[in-house]
Amino acid sequence: MEIEFTDNITRTLLDILKPSLEKADEIKMGVAFVKYSGFSLIQDDIKRCLENKGKVEFVLGLDFRTTEPKALRTILGMAKGGLNIKLFCFSDPSSDDTPVYHPKIYLLRREDRIVISIGSSNLTSGGLRDNVEVNAIIEARKQDEIVSDLYGIYNRFKFQRHRFEPDFEYIDKYEEAYRIVHKRSVEALKEKSTQDKIAELKEKEKTLPKPKATIGELFGWQRLVYERLPEELFQTSDMYIYEKDFQQFYPENRHIKDKIRQILQQLRDLGLVRHISESRWQRIPGGK
């Protein structure tokens, strides 16, 4: 495993990502904000990845100020054009029960090698090239535990209940509120007319498809544990019989039982396991 850091001064994040983008088998990006200025810098690389039978996925935040409708519409247009690209959005945090979505994680996989960026850069020209940013760049093997942990984090926010797949109608409605805020000020978000538009968006979100976790989406620890779940009700301790098995996959982990408990909780949050009572679980049918 190799780790380096970039600040967009001596070397930009764009310079680091571009060589891996077009050659990737799979690209996953989970960022708080996207602008067309940022997406356009990597659009050709994304297209080449897709032309080479790669797959691409975005999980993007909405805020009516930074995330641009043009960027969303461009990505969705590529998806509707038959390319293997997915767009998921995180509902605007305008209600008390919606957490603020603020990650910046880029996962680029080619065969058994993964290039990962975690840091402060959004998918904007500033984040990729122009701003002073700090990002950790990790190059690791697919089987390294740090890769499993980072894919686990990505899955948890991808399959969080506020995720949905927007359509063009939704993006058009989002743009209406976006234009009001940009034309006037952030304070316009608090006005009744803007809040009414946001309420319309919330209602629209209820009708849109949501990503559903399946075993095919699981990676590393999550997949290892899920594949060994009993079909019938089971106790947490029942999974400890696989401790040595798991140790072979991750020999440096000295807390296997703790990890098993953590992963069961993650699988519960993904909707693949039901927590019946203290230490009792049930695998939910249908995860394929």
C-alpha cells in the first residue's frame, strides 16, 4: 500500500486521478458538491472508461447553491444514453432529520488495484485543480483491509434512506430553486416561495427509485460476513466460528470479534440483516 498527499500546489488532484480514470474498471465518487466546471475536466476520461466496458457511479449532494443543475443533467444524460453510469443524489438537508452530506471520496478500481482519494476536494474545478486542498491518495490492493473499510463507508452513505435516483423532471425543479438562490442570496432559501419549491422536491423524491443493497454491492468485510450468515435466526456468537477464517483474509486484524459485531450493524443499516433483539439477528431474504 502506498500513501501520498496532494495540495493542488505542487501537484493537483486532477493530475493524479486522470491516468487512472480512463483505465478503470469501476469508478465511484461520493462528493458533497459538483459543478460542471469540475465534471467537464474528467468527462472525456469517464467516457473512455465507459467505452472500455467500465462502470461509473456518482453519489452527489444537493444544496441549491453549489451543486449545479447542468452537471446533474449532463451525468443523467450519459446514463439515459445507454452508458453504464449511475447517478444518485442525497436529499437537501432542509429538515431536522436529514444529516448534512459532506464527503469527498473517489474510488478508482482496475483489476485488483485501487486508487483512492479522501480529503477536501469536491468535484469542481477548484477542488480538482485550482483551490488549495488537502487530499490523501491511497494506492492499495483490492484485498487490503483499508480498501474494505473505505468501500464499507461508501456503501453506508450510498444506501442511506435519503438517497434517490433523480430524473430530468426532478433536476428541472431543482434548477428553479437553484436559480432563485443564485439570483438573490442564500437568504432566499428561507422564504416561503423557495420553501414551497423544496417541499415539491421532497414529494417528488418519494416517487423516485432508491438504491437497494444487494450482495453484489458488498465488498470486503461486508461480503465475507454476509456470505456466512445462517438462513435461520442466529446469535452474534454464532458468527465467531468464522474467526480463523476471517483472520486469513485480514491477518493484521487482532480484533476479529469486534469487527464481526461492527459489520452486522452495517448490514442492518444496509437493510440486509434484521436485528431481532440483543445479540439475535435474522438474514433478510432477497440479497442477491
